[in-house]
Amino acid sequence: MGNIIPIVIAAAAGFCLTVLLGFLFIPWLHKLMFGQLLADISPNRHKHKQGTPTMGGIMFIIGTAAAITTGVVTAKITGVDIVAGDSIVPAEMKTKFWSGLFMALSFALVGFTDDYIKGVKKRSVGLTTKQKSLLQFIICLAYLSSLHMGMGGTPHMFVPIMGNIDMGLFYWLFGVCFIYGSVNAVRMTDAMDGLCSSVTLTAAVALGIITAMRGLFGVSLAAAALAGGCGGFLVWNRKPAKVTMGDTGSFFLGGMLVALAYALGSPVILLPVGLVYVIEAMSSLAQIGYFKANEGKRILKTTPIHHHFEKNSWNEKKIVAVFTLVNIAGCAAGIALMAYGGQ
């Protein structure tokens, strides 16, 4: 039970700090006139969001980081070794724990740069796709390198049912593609009030449960802090949103989820736990492939898929509720796979 107390405190701190930071940051963003600038292709029903303060992700980034620190300090005071796990040596666990947080913050910095350019230049596009991709690839390689040096052996990955698999050179190709794809898939969900934060909240809770089940309480603490931060942000971001997270926030969330999954030693668990992200990304890829192969015909009215449902007269609250429930189902499947899929 001693391990649970720091985790609960981290979740509560993440929630409370993020809520309180809203009172400070939202007026500040209004003052700076860093409002949301919609692209010309945005649905007409989103036009009322023009000018909504963006870069609100700073709120839960600070809240999450502070909550993790609070949880770790609480663990030290209570004499709990929260960072060491029962199946990973402390040195490797610390590498995964802190390098993962640094990676998420690095992705957030890329997002911040993108949001800042949009805010200063008053345009809907900040960094170009090539610029963002290059920076993200550099972060991916730096993170993977830190993990590789900390492993001290052949890179491996746990896959439920199949067990531990040696990755070899595939470690690098898989890692870059997986991390880059995951971070940008999370970003795709940040287009409706409360959607990204709601889905990420469920994913973080699931990862917290899984890591606690496997004795990785330090990782569970980070997941709890992230869940608390997302919950606190929802207070301000639920419809009608008073602030949006921007790329600053969505890139951070994607980086944190990847970090948690890698710290668990099973990045593929994000496929069920982040089911909505997978669906969003696959809907866009399928649309592009079908469009090119069938002379401009479309499977969906538009992508990502949440906009397809919006064009079919679903309101935002319904879409957020349904997508959150779908992700909860994916989270339940992920928990079951890790519980019964063997070591």
C-alpha cells in the first residue's frame, strides 16, 4: 500500500495544479492574443473557435512535471523506492523514466515553436511539415540511443502472448516509425473540444494500472500524474473550450504515452490502449491510399475520422463520448492482454 500513496498524490497534484494554472495562463494567452487560427479547410461549424487561446498544453505540462516531482519527493519521504521495478534493474528503470520525460518535453518544445510561430505571424501554419518531421526524427533517435545505451544488451520488446522478442537492428527502424507515428496520431485527435485530453486520460489510466500490476510503480506514478494533468485540462477544454492545447500539448501527450509504453518494455501495448489514435491515423492513411488508387474517390467524407462523423451530423459532445468509450474498450483489452499474456 505504501507505493499507492505517492501515485494517488501525483494524480491529485496533476489535476489540481493544471486547474489552478488555467486561472493564470488563459488570461495571459488572451493578453498575448495567441488565439487559435483555423485553416481554410476547417468545417464551418468550427469557425466560432477562431480566437480561442491555444498553447494551453503548457498548463498540463507544468502540472504533470510538478506532479511527478511531488510524487517522487513523497516516495522519498515515506521511504518507498518508487523508481525501481521488480523486473528491471534500477539503473535501467531510471534511464527509461527520466529520458522518457525529457523526450516528451522535447516534443513539446517542437510543438511550442510551431504554436509560437502561428501566434506571432498570425497564420494557421507554423513550422513546415518537413521541419517538424526532421526535428521529431532527431528526438526519436536521441531517445532510442539513450535507451540502447542503458539496456546493456540486445534490445528486446515484450509482446503479449509471444513474450520477449529480440529486436536486433529492427529496434531502430521500428522505434523511429513507432514513436513518430504515435506522436502525430495523438496530434490528430486534437481537433475537438475535449477529445484528445479525454482519450489520453483513459490511456494514461490504463498504462498506470498495467505498470502497477507489473510492479513498475515509478512508471505508474508518471502515468497517474499525466492522467491528473489531462483531467485538470478537461475542466478548461471541455465544450465549449476556453483554451486548446495546441501542438505544444498534443506532442507532449504523445511523447509521454510513448515513454510510458517503452518504460513498460512493451511499446506495442499502445495499439489497444491508444485504440482511437490508431483508428484516427488509419482512417487518414486509408483515405489517401483509396483516393490515389481510385481516381479521386473517397471512403470517408473527410479525415481524420472524427470529422467524418461530424459531417454526418454528430455533434462534438457525442463524438467525444463515443470515441472515449471506444478507447476505454481498447484499454480494457490492453490490460487483459498484459495480465494474461504471460511474461
